[in-house]
Amino acid sequence: MTDASHAGQNDDAEVRELAEVPAVEVISRAAVMLMSSAAEKLGLSAEDPSESAHLDLDEARRVITALAGLVTASVEYLGPHAGPIRDGLQALQRAFREASAHPDEPGKGPGEKYTGPVY
């Protein structure tokens, strides 16, 4: 067996049909992707977030709002994953408030129309 054919078999074995992936896994993966994107756009991967080349509060607001909508709409299906995902969302909402030169009023920040005010 060549390396190429062996690699192809491994790839096939690792690929699952989307229909076979449980909904909670799809939702959780989407939430993690949105969280990661928001963290990057808040500059949280940099030693000094305010100096990050990736800092973009407008983009962060959009991603955090999308995450809040996803979490709010699917919380009943997330089971034990709900708590950590909600905690991550709130941490991002607080980080957004801290990064803003003129913070939004409580209840007006990204995603807060879905989650309620975050202080």
C-alpha cells in the first residue's frame, strides 16, 4: 500500500456524513468558532489587546451578537455544554465593553438584546 492510498483511507475514516453528526455537536462547534473569531477580533490573543493587528470592534460586535442569538436559541439542547458556552459568551461581552472607548449602556452591548445586560 502506498503512502498516498493509506492517507486517503485515513481521511475517509475520519470524515463523517453531516447527517450522522449530532445536533449538539454542530451547535457547539459553531459556538466555539464564533467565540474564537470574537476573541481574535477583540485582540485577546495579543499580549496587549489594544495593540493587536486583528482588533476590530465592529466585527467583534457582529460575531458576539450572532453567538448570543445561537446560544439563546439553542440553550435547551446544549445540556452540560450550555453553562461553559454561556460563560464564554459573557466573558466576550465584558471584554468588548472593556475594549470600547465609549462603552454601550447596559443592555445595549453586543448580543445583550438576547442575553440581557452584562456588567
